Amino acid sequence: MFIEAKYPLEGKPSPPNAVWPHPQQITISNDVLYIRPHDLKIDSNIRSCDIIAKAIQRYEPIFFPPKLAMIYHRPVVVINDSVTLVDSPRFQHRGVMLDTARHFLPVSIIKKNLDVMSYNKLNVFHWHIVDDQSFPFQSTTFPNLSRTGAFTPDHVYTPADVSDVIEHARLRGIRVIPDIDTPGHTYSWRKAMPELITVCWANGKPNQAIYGVQGEMEMFNPLKPRVYSTMDALLRENSIFSNFRPIAKVWTKCMINVARLSNPAITQWMIDNNINSSVGLHTFYANRILNITRNIDVTPIVWQDVWDEKVELPPGTIIQVWKDSSDNSAFGSWAAYLNQAANEGYNVILSSPWYVNYISYGKYNTNTSVMNLEFFKYYEVEPLRGFTGSDEAKKRILGGEACLWAEFVDGTNLLARLWPKASAVAERLWSAASVNNSEDAQFRLDVHRCRLLRRGIPAQPILNGYCGNYEVGMARSMVNDPAFNYEDGSPTESTTIDPSAFALRIGNSKIYYVLYINSFIFFVLGL
Amino acid sequence: MRSSALLLVLLAVVSHSHGKRPRDPLNSFYVQATVGQPWPQPQAIHTTPQQYGVHPAAFHFLVNQTSQTCDLLTSALDRYYKLIFYPYSYLNYILDPESVIDEIKDKPKKTLFDLRDTPLLKRLNVYIQEPCEQYPTLESDESYTIVVTSDSAVLEAVSIWGAIRGLETFSHLIYPDDNLGLAINQTTIIDFPRFQHRGLLLDTSRHFISIKTLKINLEAMSNSKMNVFHFHIVDDQSFPYESRSFPDLSGAGAYNQDHVYSQEDIASLIEFARQRGIRVVVEFDSPGHTQSWGRVIDILTHCYSGGKPNNEFGPMDPSRNSTFNFLKKMFSEVATVFPDHYVHLGGDEVDFDCWRSNPDVQAFMKQMGFGNDYSLLEQYYMQKVVDIVGSTGKGYAVWQEIIDNNVTVKADTVVEVWKDPYPDELARVTKLGYRTLLSTCWYLNYISYGKDWVNYYKCDPHNFAGTDAQKKLVVGGEACMWGEFIDATNVITTTWPRAATVAERLWSAANVTDPNAATPRLEEHRCRYLRRGIPAAPVNGPSYCDFEFNR
């Protein structure tokens, strides 16, 4: 509940049951019904779908929280007498990227984060699973990678952990896309596979680190055939994920700085093959990796660098636009990028304006109030701003991702730092373009943030005020309640229950056209 | 490609470890923690590679027969024993002394049989010179020495507070070790704080913070030897303090009746702080920042527009005697509830518009001969308030505006500087002869991306042009965590370990200033917080801790 005596905010206060993200169509009557737990039956007419069955189970403690009586002072929830809802997403790809290499994220936190994603109808978990700093992914083909590349033997994702995460996501309608970043960001591979990594030279000597210029060894060496056989095997293993994403990066000075005599073998090879720039070397590598994907049933997603360097991409390749993520509000050029790439026939997803790891303080403006700049900044992005192509090209703009790089994030602060900021991105990607009044939306988001707290998510505040009696540390807090938490190393059990078609009727409320299991979430109201 | 561009080339920080934990010296992509190094850095520390094992079945604290002792010492020894040997259960234990130790998770990594050929540290002898004070004060002595040699160690302190600081350091010296389970090195420490007042402000009005979370924060403070909790308890937005004399204040001014601090809550918080040598300095800010006070009790100025009251309220109304009668009762209650000598009276950011609009205030201005100068009215108000509080026997701390506005205050007043440029402000306030606190450069709520603690670390309260006498008047500083975007979801992770860098600036010697040298120690300190159950966030870029936070 927003409280600000002195400097009231612009915008329309929100009812306590405002839906987030805002549906395409919603009509709500003013009368309310009181519902006791035994009055409500949720059923489905599809008998063979475990996703629905599990969702019904899962939403029970959400409709009727474990400490409900204490929360509401009486054991009921309230719903508007008549609700009609027609809903569908504006964009197909609505993602969150987490980085588990700069800091390790325990599986319990990853699963809890998938829960919050589903409360916001986000449907892609982009898992940046390895990087220079560590290799926590335990490969079945190459177990030495994590054995030597993880921070410690405790800081790994076993195959069981990975299936657990994928199953948890599947039950929430979320795709998991692994991100095995190459040719750069591969320092953590070096102990298991030193021959893959380029040795950096200086002053005629190998293994020379120069502060701020090069490490002693870094990046894949594109001349080594084993690079490609390894990637082939690893990508086949990873096709258990929904897609994959080789990430290309411009070669550093370590490899091509002739003046410093860095790696002479590569320099010589480039001369021999008439390749005279880093771009040429990069193209050589990217082509070979993309060729691998042609033989495996996966769709490659590449960071935009690959396209920048004019590498020929297989049909269906998705380009992720990340550049121009400066912290000021001049997001001019990503729009041009989307425009051009979509018009040239590529699928694109946007993340430039949504690097949510770049935190900043809400500016104190004494004329209005404390504004939550972070929310405004992420919410006021319009992916199709300045788009000029055909309708067909427009469809190639698949959506976007909020990226939380983990230099300063781990299990201690992930949930509070990401939520409800990523909810702003979620509404932008789900709701109609016309839902764009951030002054109003901040009130709805404040309500949504309290909803997340009720579901045990420690989402941080966006406005002054309070959230009822279930805040963190209070006796009725859900944040540590077993209903909303997971133990590390105890997987989500799969189910064989198969109820069928699905209808949700509460009093006179008719809910039509439930496209998405997460549409359930709206009906617990805070009083 | 992304935020990591700078971090890829992080310094290859050489670990200052004296323990035996193997690390990869070539890996320069993440920060490596020290092993067994205290935070904040002691004034003098000497260690050798000689290691001793430490085992719960073979170690005990011993109070020297000639030492002073008291309940504070007994409970501190009990606490530190659990902190050292049962870190997993420790936080639950201090929040709820009835809770049980998790024998499985806290099981020693080595048995005594494993350690049969290892020299063990068997006891820490504690010796305190002077009888215990009941509460810490601005003048308390916190110095101590620790000597760890052979199978016994000695901790000596002038006061109980020094002994508590020394126990904290002792707990930092003990580190997890692959071969010994827990180990400590031969060490000599002579230590004392550079500044007396090492504070942290939390704001419980913009958002409520539960007593439990406040206690976790006090524990985190004592882990970094901070000794003043500045409790900004009420403000415009809410009034969670449940007053004995005026229960309506929180009755109408709290967010709801679960978002209040009862007298019992306050007492338990003060006791929790006292056991850690932490003073609780409460702030009742006035005349501005008081909207939440006036919902039932008519003490605020009625604002006018077009010659009529417009139902809006301004600062406290100084034109009415009833305002001061109320404040007399209120502050005499505060004086009995909060034992510290100091009460913080606020006095910042007074808005004159409403005073200007009110005909009674205008008439009062005329009567007093203030003309049109409303700062004289502010001065009049604050003068009355400081006199009221002074008459209760208390001293007071104030934000710098009071002094900027020429209010006459008692000689022992502590003035808190929060404006920029702070070197000028410090020079000006100390020149007037007041004890001074710095907080300008330590507004931790202003978050930004990256290793922002380096800025806090570089800010020095003696960085101003002044005489030695002026420098001596600077009694310390405070890290401030204002609550606009902070509540119990993020207060601990946003405050810690960033506030610990302020703690080191205020405790350690003036020449301990190199952030690169501090980084690996800070990294160890963060992991130490995690091991003790406190979710301190990563602040140094990529890294890991043996115990990651997964709750």
C-alpha cells in the first residue's frame, strides 16, 4: 500500500487485485464474493496433462495461502463477482537471463526464480551457465570441465540438477535455453582442455598476461580441430535444452596483435590464409560452429556481434541485440538494429535496454516524490519504436530478455534485485503497446510486489509504504515458508495424475480463453 | 560484450593467506579471499605460519581469576563459543535462545583423534581491568590485546567493551582449514578504534523493518565492530514507535498495528545491542518530517490557501504552547525508554511554506519580532526543543542545519554533517567547537553499479583543513541507509558488506587506505558473514564462498 503524505505521486491508485502483466481485455464488476477454501473447485477436462494437474496443485497455496486466516483475519479470499478475461501475449519470447558463472546460484534459488518468472508470465530462462570464472555445468561427455573448472566440487550443476531445473521450468511453461559462450569467455575450460585455449604471447614469450590487455591464455584457438569436435559433442548433449546459443566475441589482442608478437602461430596462419583482420578470424570460427548446428536439431541464437561481422547465419537463427545498453536514456540505436535485422529476414530478441544488473538510485525529486527511476527506465521501452518494416518482418521481432549479469549478484540478493524490476519488462512484452502509462503502472506494480511477497518472494519495494502483515521478518512472512521454498538437491517430483479439460469457475465468474496456465494467478486478492 | 568487460582483467590479487588452503595462483578472473584475517584491520597485528587446531571438545574460554566479570561477559563467551563452533545454528540461536543446535550441519570436520599429532589451542584467558559498565557510551574504552601462543591465548582489555571487540577479532582469526577443521595462527594483536562513534542509520518509517531484521543488522554491525545504531524510527510516512504516553501516535501513524515497535520490542532491541557494545541512539526528527505524528494529536501547522485551512499540514506549529507541552511529555518518555545519553533531534529540511501561509504563525512571528525571517522561527523552535531535552538530563545529536541556523546548543552536542562539500562543512562545525560526525559520503542507499564501496573507503573524516583541536572534535561517522527503496527484503544485502568498509575507515589506522589491499580481506569478511547466516551480497565482482546463501 503506497503511503506518501507529503509528495503525492502522479498516477491512478490501483485496486488490490490489479492483474500484472495487464491482460489484453478484462472486465470486472464491482461486487465481490467471499470464497472459503472448500467452496472452490478447480478442475480440468484434460486427463492426460501433468502440467495442468501440477499447476492446479501448485496454485492451491497461492489461492489459499498457508497462513491465510492470519493474513486476512478470516479464512476467505475475495474475488470480484464477475470477471471476464481474454488474454494473449504481445511477444512470444519473454525471457530472463541469469549468469551462474560469475557467482554460483544454488538450484533452490534458480527454482524460486522460475516461480517468480511464471507469476509474471515470462517464458524463457536463458541460462548463461559457464564463463571465464567458472564452469559449474557438469557435462556427461566431458566431466573434467566442471571437475577442474568449477569453483569447488560443491559449486556444480549435476545432470540431475539440470533436469530438475528443466522439469521445474516445463511445469511452468518456461523454456530453458543454455548459453555456452564461445570463443571468448572460456578461461574456465583451460584446465580440462588446455589445447583449446589460445596461449598469449608477449616479448617473444608464451603465457604472458598483460594487465588490462590480455590474460596468460584466453579464448578458443580457432585453428585447433578439437575445438570443433568438442563443441559438436557438447552441443549434442545440450540439445536436451530447448535451444542453444553460441556466443561470438571479437578476438582480443591476445591473438592478433602483431606488434606485440602475440600468438605467432595464429598470426602466421592468418598470413598464410590471407585473413587480415580479427573479423576474418571470427567469421572463420563462427561459420564452423554454425555448421555444427545445421547437423543438430537446434536453433542457434547469437549475440549480435556475429551479425555485425556479416557471418552468414543459418535460416531461423535468432539474433540477440545487446549493444547500446548505456545507462542514459538515449536508446536510439537498438531500434535501428531491430529494424534492419528483422527486415533482412532474421529473428531478433531485444535486451539492450534491459541490463538490470546495472543498478541505479531513484532520483529524489522534491517537486513530485521519490521516483523509482529503474522502474520507469525499464518500463518505458517500446521494442517497436521506429519500426518501419512489413507486418511479416514485424513478426520476426520475437520479444526480449531482462539480463542479470552476476558480477555483483548471488543467492543473497538475486530475488530482491531482480524483482519486481523484471516485472516491468514482463508487462512490456506481454501487454498491449497502449498499456504504457508508467505513472499508473507503478501503483499496479506496487500491488503486484505485495502479491509476490505473499508468495514468499522477497521482491524489493518500489514505492514508500507497506504490504500487510507478511513482510520479511514478520511472523506471517511467507519468505521462508516451505510451501514456497525448495531444498537444494531434492528434485521436483514428476507426476502421473492426468485430469483433463480445464475450467475454472468461481461463483459467477467466467474465465474464458485461458491461454496460459499462469493466468490462474490473478485471483488471490490482498485485503 | 557486457558488464564484465572490466572484470575480465581484474587484478591477479595475491592472497595474503597464512593458512594452508590451496588456491590456483594463475586464475585472475575472480577475487580470492584471505584466510583468517580480521576485519576491520587491527592497529597492529603480527602473525606467524605456526598453526594450531581448534576443536570444540578441546577448547574453552577462561575468565582470569583477577579479572572483572559480569553478565555481559558471560553471555558474550557463550555467544562466541557458538559462533566459532556452531556457525550454522548461530543466527537462529541468538534470535531465539530456545532453538537447538543443528548437530549434523555443525559437526566438527575433524575428530580429536584426527588431530592427535596437531598442536591445539586449548583456551583463551580473558582479563578485564575495570568493572563492567552497564551501557556503552561515547567515551567507552574499546581497546584490547590478543596474544595467541602455545596452547593458550590471552585477551586483555580495559573494559568489557574492549573484551567484546577482542572476542570478535578472535573469532575472525579462526578459519576453516582442510587439514585441521578449524585453525588459528600464532598471532599478536594490539588494537583500539581510531574513532569513538562508528554508526549505522536505518530508517524504519519509509518502510517498516521487523525487530528480527533489526537484530540481524545489529549482529552484522558487531561483526564489523560498529558501535552506534542510529534508529531513525519515525518520519513523514509512518510512526511505528508505540508510545506509552501517546499510544495514538502509532495508533494512527503506523502503517497498521502490526507495523509497530512495542515497548517490549524496543527493550529487547536495546538489550541485544547492549550485549554487543552497541549504543542505540534514537532519532525523533522535528519540526519537519513529522506528518505521521499529527494524525490525531493536533501539533502540526495547519496550512492555508486562499485565506482558509486547506486540510494540509506542515511542520510542528511553534506558535502554540500546546506543541511544546506535548514535546515535553514525549521527550521525557523517550529519555526513560532509551538509556543512551544521546537522543537525535533531527532538525533537517524544514519547509517554510506552510508556516508562511498560517495566520496564527504570522501573528506569532510579529509578536516575536522575527519579521519575515522564518529561519528565526525554526531557531526558536529548535531552541525550545533542545532546552526541553536538555532538562531531562539527556544530551543530543542533531543534523547540521541546527548549527547552520545558529541555535545555541549544549557543549556536549554531537553535530552530524550530511551536506556537501563535506570538508568545508566539517571545518565549519568543528571551528564552532562542536563534536562532529560525518555521514555525507556514506549514504549507502544511493546505490550504483560496481565496486562502489571504494568511494566509501576513501572518504576520511579528517580530510579537511583544520587545527589538531578541530580534528579531535570529529568523533566518528555514520553510514546511512535511508528507506525509500529499502525494507526487510533487501536491507541486509544492500547494507552488508558495504557498511563494513565504513566500519574499517572508522576503526583502523589512518594509513589503512588501499582498496586493493582491502579487497581480499573484504571478500573473506563477506564469506564469514555468509557462514554466520547473514546474507551479505557480493561487492568485488566474480567470486565464491565455501558456504553460499541458498535460502
